[in-house]
Amino acid sequence: MQPDDNLCLCFHITKRKVMNYIRIEKPRRASQISECFGAGTGCGWCRPFLQRLFEQASPSGKNNAELPDRKEYSSLRKKYMDEKKRQQKL
């Protein structure tokens, strides 16, 4: 995933915005990233990825959070949303 690709597809929040928010605001918990224009508060798909970026930014974090490329990310989210809709119908 490139920095200007949308990480939160519900609210069109880019990976760059999230990374800058984490760098500047230094949230104590991953859930506080929701204060970055509502990231993670829509469908919930991006929450695990926000968690990865949060962990990457911690002092003991990995150098690079592995995120799928934009096309794969969108495809995986579509499957997630289809499954979510199917579960709601049950």
C-alpha cells in the first residue's frame, strides 16, 4: 500500500494521514486513531490495519507494517462487506 492510498475506505483516509496522526499525536492506544477523521469507525474493515500501523510506530515495533497493495486491499474489503451483509440476513 502506498502512502496516498486510502486505508479507511469508508471515510477516505489515507495511510499517510494515519501515519502522520500517529507520529504527531502519539496515541496511547490504537483505538485513539479514530480521532483521525473517524478512521476505523465505519465498517470496521481497516481496524486490524490501523492496529498494525500503531504497533509499527511503537518503540518495539517492526520497521514496516505489511499491508496489501491497493487492489488486493479493496478486493479483500469487498469480500468482508459481502460476508457482513450475508451475516446480517441470517
